[in-house]
Amino acid sequence: MRYTKSLLLALVAMLLTPVLFAQTVLTGRVIDENKESVIGATVKVLKGSALVRGSLTDYEGKFRIVLDPGTYELEVSYTGYANERISGVVVLAGQINTCADIVMATPVVLSEVAIIEYKIPLVKQDQSESGTTFTSEDIKRLPTRTTSAIRSEKRAAKQKNSWVKPSPVTANMQAPIPVKDEVRIRGNRSTTTEYYIDGVRVANEPGKKAPEAPKTSEPQSGGEQYNSITENDFQDARKNHISTFSIDVDGASYANLRRYLNSGSRPPRDAVRIEEMLNYFDYQYTKPSGAHPFEIHTELAPCPWNPENKLLLIGMQGQDIDQEQLPPSNLVFLVDVSGSMASPEKLPLVQQSLKMLVDYLRPTDRVSIVAYAGMSGEVLPSTPGSDKATIISAIERLSSGGSTAGAEGILKAYENARKNFLPRGNNRVILCTDGDFNVGVSSEEELVKLIEKERESGVYLSVLGYGTGNYQDGKMQSLANKGNGNHAYIDQLSEAKKVLVNEFGGTLFTIAKDVKLQLHFNEKHVAAYRLIGYENRLLAREDFNDDTKDAGELGSGHRVTALYEITPSGKPFPLPATLDSSLVSVEAPDTTVQLNAEDLMVVQLRYKKPRGHEASQLLEYHLNAAALRNTKMSENFALAAGIAEFGLVLRDSKYKGKASLANAKALVQQSLPMDLNGYRQELLRLIGIAETAR
């Protein structure tokens, strides 16, 4: 009997244990007949003729796709090669499945190539900048392939062709002037000359960093702009035991700070939004299984940078809906084609990004394109997703020039979305811009009012930010927040793949809107608490039960992570230097929430369904005070704590305590076994760069 009972308990435990936190993943590599990596090949996973998932190969020719267990077919395509199709690919549950190298072995000859439009990068008749194009054939003819030698050759070529004319002074000198391995145009400093290799800006001089992006949070003409962040302070739980905020699923801040660090400099403090750093990453939270479209996860452990305190993690996992089950989409690509979008990391990257998305549209989806510069106009009327050639052709015809009438373009895009509205579908404007609006309605306040009015139509907004130098981050944050949408920063093609392909459902399909959290701390166990990040998502206590107050949206498969630093009862905690605790009025108790003696806190959550104007639904979770005795961190928690510590150091937070980059790196290393997409390895690399960056 004892044996039978033990066996039964073991079986029940196995059934109740989630299928590990391991995901089912298919990986592989695409190579050509010479065993060289094929970069940017399209890999589609099929069930018969139905597309299940897709991906693009990275710079090593590798792909990684999360799937359900089963048997699939793979179809690999790449320009200049016949498609390769592999049948009977078995994917086993709860593990990383690696298939054999896929060889693109059958080159095809393109019978006809039509050049619709040809542009020489960097050289434009209507601009004051000078430049020239150095082709791959030019490089092949050089005696050496090093960048320093190529630059020297190019400088000589420019002088020979009178791009740089010698001054009368230097022309009469007998001895040659020693020159550095750099190019100076018209007497300017060498740093004003920019080099692009395959569309990527590289440093002027070998071994030197690219010019630092402007380190300012103030709006400047021609400069980058970030909204000021005032860090959340510790709150005395005896006087204010309720914390309320809106969720945030954006990851723009992380991609943007990666751009800064890759250029060798630290980002401005106000560019570091810790909540967006946290929400950039995958966490293996329990998937929802009940009536609600998400599941809540909580965890408590000692605070790494302040061992006297505790760190609380609240995680939310959204329901992941298969692409074939998602409702049809009515998408409007709203593209900024003003003169400020001319550089390679702007409009050309926008075009690559959108073409990548088009490849995954279904016949039931529809796309229209609106472009704006000095004035706005429709480039492509609503077109079914099956007509990919027409959509891609319209994207490729876009070219930049003129000023930026952003508000006019937004109005035109929403008008277009309303005209083709799908009552049971996903209606969304995807705005691609650097945010530098300068014609018509252009202030952040005016644009926000415009978006708030337009969102009433049921059309959502996604904002994709591009570029450097004049990137208007604060403006795009505000537009996305008020447009029932999300904000991403696209610094490279792999980020576009992450946002528009790997996270297709989360970026474009909302499963819950106006999602708010309210935490009720028990002062018996908690002396003080501090929400880390989410400064621009704070809500008033009364906003939680007010269904007219806007809050964040949760997309298909999205995860949300929030951290609180908690001071247990009986421990001292810092109050803001300007705050006299004796002057803080004690709030009235909330009689709608029952805090039991053993509760550390109660978490309440409100959300609405994505369509309609019905009342929000209320959920409630209790966390027992026994959690204060926890001493270990899960791999999920270690990652989140390491990211937060990294952010505290980058911001030079007054609450960073003993935080250091070395400690942040050690925490992230604990999470590497769950690094399915390689994002955590990249994070370690960026922390390493930050150790030496200015």
C-alpha cells in the first residue's frame, strides 16, 4: 500500500510539473556548394502546403525556430539557387533538434534582370556632402585587402580624380607631407568622413572607435532626444502600501543601448529604461492554461546589490497563438521618406525590414503603404498578402527627400486603415521613422493628442525607430504608448528579424489591452519597496479601477517582467533626500482587498479584451510571506537580476548599492543554459564592452 501510494504521488507530481522549461527548437545551417555559409536564406517550416513557422539564416548561415513536436518539411530559398525541400524532419519535444547541413547546390541563371532604379550610395546632386562608390571589383584589383590599405588607395584615387584638390601652399612644397591613414575632404577633420561597408558605417581610422553619439537628453536641432527619467524612490509601506503601474512590452531601449555600446560609448542615462531591457529577453515562464490569456509568475530572493533587501520578480506570460490561427490583418506601412532618412541605417534598412515581414503574410492579410515627406500620399492601395511581388515592388520604389510632415502622414495612414477596416481582424499602422518630424503638427504633445483621438477607431499603432544622430526616442515612445501599440528600435537586420519575424504575433497581434497591475504590500512584513524601472508607466492608485484610463497592451506570446526591491520589516531604508517622512500623509486603507496576516502582498491585475469597449476583468494573486526565506534564484530570475544590475550601473543609479558590471555578468552567466536564441551571450558581450566604454 505504501509503495502504491508513493508511486501515485510521484505520477501526480510528474503530471503537475510543466514540461520542463525547455522549449522545442529546430536548428540547422544553410551552406552553398563550396561549404560557405549562406546568409539571409529563407527557411520555411511546412505542414503539407501550410506555413507553420519561418526564419532567416544569420551571419553564420544558422537558423533557429521554436516549434511544437511533430514531423515537418523544410523549404529553403535563396536568390540565385533552386529551392531545397527536405521532408520528414522529426522534431522531438523539450529539446534542441539539429538537422543536417542544408546545401544550396543547384545554382540557377537569372534569364533577365530589370534595373528599375539605380542609386549610388552617399553621392547626391542635391546635397552638400561629397562621396564616391568603391566597388567590389575595385577592391579585388588592390594589392591588399586590409581596410587601411584600401583607404590609402581610395585617398590617392580621390586626389588623382580631383575629388580633393591640392591647395596652392601644398602644391609648391618640395617634400611630401606625411599623412595618416585617413581621408580628409576639403580641409575638414578626418572624423567628418564616413565609410560604409555593405551599408554598415565603420570607424574612420583603424583601431579607433566610431564617433560618439550625442550624450544629451535634451531636445536639440539635429540631435538625439530622450525623455527625462526620474528614478522611482523607496516608498514607506506604512504610509503608502499600494503600487500601481501599466505593463510595458517594448524592448527598444535595449536595442538602442546596444547600438551605443557597439560604437564604443555608453548611452545617455535617460536612454536606459530598465523595464525595456528586462522585456527584451525570453523567459521560460509557465504558459497560460486557463480562461485568461496569460499566466502570472512570482519569485523572491536576496537582492544581489543590496543583500539586506529582497528582490521580487513578477512575470507574465502571454498566450502564444499559432500564426495560422491568428485573425487576418489589415496593415498600413507608414514610411518616413524625408531627407533625414537617406542614410543606409534608415530607409534602406526599413525596406529590408518590411520585405522580410511581407514574406510571412498570408493570403487573408492585406497591406497598403503610405509614405510621407513634405506631403503624404498613398504608394500602394490595400493589396492581399498573396500578391507579394506587388507589395515588395512598392517598397523598393520608396526613395528619400524633403522635409517631414509626420502628422499629415499619420492622418493619411489611419484614414487608409479605417477604409479597409476588418471588424474581426487586426487593424494596425506600422510607422517606420527616425521621429524627426519638422513640418505641421510636430510637437510631442500635439502628436500624442492626434494619436489618442485616432486610436478610438480600433486601429493599433506599432512604431519602429531607425537611425542615429537625430533619433527622436521620446517622441516615438509617447506615440506608441498612446496608440495602443508597441515601440521597437531597429539597429540592424537581425533586430528586424527578431521583431517582425520571430516575434511576429507579439508585435502585431494584441491579446489583451489596458493591462494594469496594482500591488498591495503588507506592512507587517514589508517596511519599504521600490519599483525598478517603469517610471513612465506609473499610474495613480485610483486609475487602477478606472476603465477609461489607458494602459499597456500584451501581444501573442509576449512576456512582461517587473522587479521590486523590498526592505523587510525592521530594516532601515533610504527616503528621498527632499522628503520629510513626517509630512507624508498616511493613505486610507483599501477595504476592497483582503490582506491576510500571512500575506507578503496581494497582486491585482486588470485587463480588457483587445476589441470592443467592455469593462475590464479583475484577477487577484496572494504571495505568502514565507517567500522571504528563499535564498536561491532560478535561471529566469538570475537573468532578470543581472539585466537590472547592468541597467543600474549604466544609469549610475543612486540606488545601485554594490552593483557592478562584474556582478551583472556573473548573474547572466547563470542563465546561459536557457539561451535558445543567443541573446544572453550577446548581453555578456555588451557588458564586457561597457567595462571599457566611456
